[in-house]
Amino acid sequence: MSVEASIATQHTRRLSRRLALQINRALHTGDARAVHQVRVAIRRFTQAVAVWKPCFPAKDLRKTRRRLKKIMSAAGEVRNCDIAQKFLLRWRIAHRDRIQSKLEARRQEAVHVLVAQLKRWTNPNLTAQDS
């Protein structure tokens, strides 16, 4: 294995472990911070994979990116609700309680979808190849 392939493998595995940790936290707590950290970990991992793209088999990358895109989308729905709830607390509007309860119901539905996606996640075993 070349030095470049070795570095690519080490870097992506480290970020993959970090992603797995954040996914595990989100599964156990489901709180706004955990969901946000999953999104951050996905972005960091996908950026590293983009940098090292020539080192990995295209098929493995496509599969991993497709799965992460589904998680990112589901986490985005939860995050949108979290942000909306945060802003709602700052605003002085009529029927805020009713809006808050609707947002909470929407968030719970989004969390259900996210949890299903997170439970399907398995850490990719990406191993760089010499180019």
C-alpha cells in the first residue's frame, strides 16, 4: 500500500469511527445536540472521502454516500424542527403553544424516520487502493 493510500485509509477510518460514535449518541439521546453532531460528522466524513476519492473503489464510495445522504436528509428534518422551536421561543406570537405542539409532533415523526436510518447504518470498511 502506498503512503497516500495508507494516509487516506487512516484518515477516513478515524472519521468513520467518530461518525459511528455520533450516530450511537443520537440513537440513545435523540436530543438536538446529538442530531447536530451527526450532521457535522457526516459532513466531515464526506469531505474527507471527496479529498481521497481517487484512492477508494468507486462502488464502495457510491454505496456509502447514498446511505449517508439518507441519514443527512432525515437528520436535517429533525434539525429544522429544533431550529424552528428555538426561534418560536424568542417570538411573541399568538397561538405559540399550538404551533409548538405541532412542531414537536413533526419532530417526533422526523426522529422516528431518523432512528430507522441510523439503525441501518454500518460503518463502511473503506480501504484505499493504490492509484
